[in-house]
Amino acid sequence: MMRISLLFACLVSMVALAAAPDRFTSPGGSITITPRLHSSVQLEFGATVIQVDPWSADNRPARPADLILITDDPGHHLDPTAIERLRKPGAPVVIPAVARSKVPDGIVLANGEKTVQAGIAVEAIAAYDIIPGDPVHPKGKSNGYVVTLGGARIYFSGVTECVAEVQALKNIDVAFVAMNIPVGRMTPAAAAECVKGLAPKVVYTYHYDQDYAGKVTNPRAATQPLPGGLTVAQSLDAFAAALAGTRIEFRRGDWYPSR
């Protein structure tokens, strides 16, 4: 019991370290990109701040949001405590319908719908499974998003395989693509092949260390082996190798501070 408590305390203290931002130069100026925890992202463009899937397990400093995007309903995507903490008064929260009970004033977007919120164009992109198996992510339940910021198109996949709606995306500048989830489906090779089709200037993989995310909130969570028996580091290397020879810049975000 003592060892489990110490492990959890270590994980929490690591998450408390400062997140390291990146920069992307859009036609309208510099965008600051801060990978946060697992599938959480902070974007800054001038005075505008976007938070994607904020999670209160990440207690590092974060900027209050002019716009919040929620992709799905599990707690590491949909966390009302984090939303309340980071939401500026009256700031819009864009959600899939499955999140309505926890964000009653959220702006519901179905797959394929578009809106402009806080002066930012937002498109909801389908996010679902093709290959059957657990955990199940059915079509129509969850969203990915494309936001246009400073003239740049930034794609957040949420949890999805490379479905037709993703393959149809055009002119993506920065892509955040989930890897190793759904379990055994978005393998490093599959994720890289999908990214080659998108052809963004910059890509981040995220949502790829299910063990870390599970043990942040439950130190007794069962271990989930990665596809092919790879370690997390090996899966990142495999993804990078699969993109070799392309013009796509792969950035390894600091999603899991202990790594």
C-alpha cells in the first residue's frame, strides 16, 4: 500500500512540473502550443487561448480559456472541474452530444458541423473505430476538431482510426493524432500512414501512454501492453521512422512528464 501511495505521489509531483511550449508560425503570426497531459493541449494566439480536453489531473499552471473543446466523455477528455477552473466567464465550450449532461450550456456539434466561437472557426470531425474490439468508439459519439487560428488549420483527432472523414481533410498545418488507441488499432505504422495522407507541416502524437494516464488517477490500474510488445519509447521511434523521407516534422510533446 505504501509503495502504491509513493508511486502516485511521484506521478502527481511530476505532473506538477512546468509544461514546455512550442511555436508554430502561421500566416497571421506565432501560435504557442503547449502539450499538457495525455490528450490535453493549450493553444495561444495573441490574447486568445484555446484549451482542448483539459484534465484536472494536470495541476501545472494553465491559462484561462476563451474557447474550450471537448472530444469525448471519459474523464480524461471531459472533466467538469478542469472546465470550471479554466473557463473564462461566458467562454464557449464546444462538445459532442454525449457530454451535454456534464456541460449543460455547452455548444453541441455533431460530426461534420461547423461553428464560429470566440471568433474562431471550429469544425467537428468524425472520430470512431473501424476494426471492432474493446474499448468501443462508435461512429457519431465523439468529435475530432479542426480549428482555424491565425490562418493555420490545426487538427485534433480525438480517439479515432483513420476513417474516411479524416482522410478527406485538406490543408492541415498542425495535426494532433492519437496513437496506440483504440487499443491495437492506431498502431505507430497505422498512425504514420494516416498522417502521410493528411500531410501536415507538423504532427504530434498524443493519447498514447494508457498506463501512465490510468495510474495517475488509479495506481492499481491494470497494465495495457502496447501493440507489438513495444515500449512507449519504441512506439514513438517506430512512428518517427515511418515518417522518414517525408517533409512532415514530428514533434515529441511532453505529454507524460516522468517519461
